[in-house]
Amino acid sequence: METVYYDLHIHSALSPCAGNDMTPNDIIGMALLNGLDLIAVTDHNSISNAVSVVKAAENIKSEKELIVLPGIEVSTEEEVHVICLFDGVESALSFDAALTPCYSLLPNRIDSFGRQILYDEFDNEKSEETRMLIAPAAISFDNLYKLVHEHGGAFIPAHVDRSSFSVISNLGFMPPHLNITAIEVSLVGAQQDFINKNADMFSNNKVIYSSDAHELWSISEKENCLMLPDRTASAAIDYLR
């Protein structure tokens, strides 16, 4: 088995309120500096910059390979945040295309939420996303679960310990009819021993701890790990599914 250090919840400058220095190559550079083996870029309701980070990682010559999972943090119609991860760009783009009709068309409010910057793999600004990415998508928690699995992805309810935008705060329970393998707990929740205090609710779930970084300095250091049969994107997705 391989010990793989990870951070599976990182936002780029495409996400509202994320720093403009959250560019593909800066994210990769910080992850490598922090000793990570595996990261996921999970902007709100968009896959675009995650694809650029995957391509940027392929261009970087480093003694250590960094695995990048393309992902999206989807806000369901119940306003539950879910991390949706994929083992490659093709499956991620296919999922995004299927989800696109559900995305809100409300315009972004730059004065309130900041710019939503689209980068290429060389950190060049391509454009700005004009729709409000933090607006919920018109898809239910249950239907999102089905859609993620249809595209071979991992469905991970985000920051389940938080008092807003989580499956527990917004639905009040973990839906028993869904076979949810993994959940995410915030780093604050980890410090507060959230899982042990709620062991009866999450006894059947694998737990990951990620940064939800919106700034470079927030990206996790070498502290949380997965034990995988090999260091590949597919092994990580298989574990999380």
C-alpha cells in the first residue's frame, strides 16, 4: 500500500472570494512545497480551472509527481455543498456538460463576491465567468448523487460539521437510501473531534479532512493521508466511491 498525502478541496481564483493568486501553477507549486501527493481543485459549480490545473501539472517537471483530480463543489437545490471528483478530464467534462442545464444564470456581483477568473494552464487570464457560481444548481442532492456515479465520480458531502451548506445542517440527516462512501470534515471540525462526537451518524463512512482553501497559505500541509494500492487518480477515486 502507498501512503498518499492529500488535500481534496481547493478553490482557484474562479471561485468567489478566492484570491487572485490561486492560479493553476501557484496552486501546484504550493501543494508540492507542502509535500502533498494528491490534490483536487473544486471550484463552485464549474470545472473550467480544474481542467487547467490538471494540464499545468502535466507540464511541470518535478522530482515528485503531483496527482490532480478535476472536481467541482456543487451546491444542490437544497444548498448542500458536495465535492464531486473524477479520475480524469474526460469524465469530469462529461459530468459538467450533463450538469450545465442545472446551473443558475444569475449574474455575478463583483462588488460583493469578487472576480471569477478563468486561467489557462500557463496562468494566463482567459476571461471571467459572468454567472454567479455560488448560486445553487437546480438539482437535488439525490439526483446529483446519481449523476456523479453515472459518470464514474466520487460523491463527497462537504464540510458535514458546519452549521450551513452541509448535508446535516440543511437536510438534518444522512440519507439512508444513498450509499455514500466518503464524507468531508473541515479542519476546524477535526480539531473539535466532530467525528468521534457523532460516531453513530458516520460509522459507515470514510472521512477525509481538507482545507477548503481559498488562499495559497490555506492549502494543507503533509498531515492527512490515504492508504492506496498505488499512486494513481483511479485508485483515489475507487477508494472514495
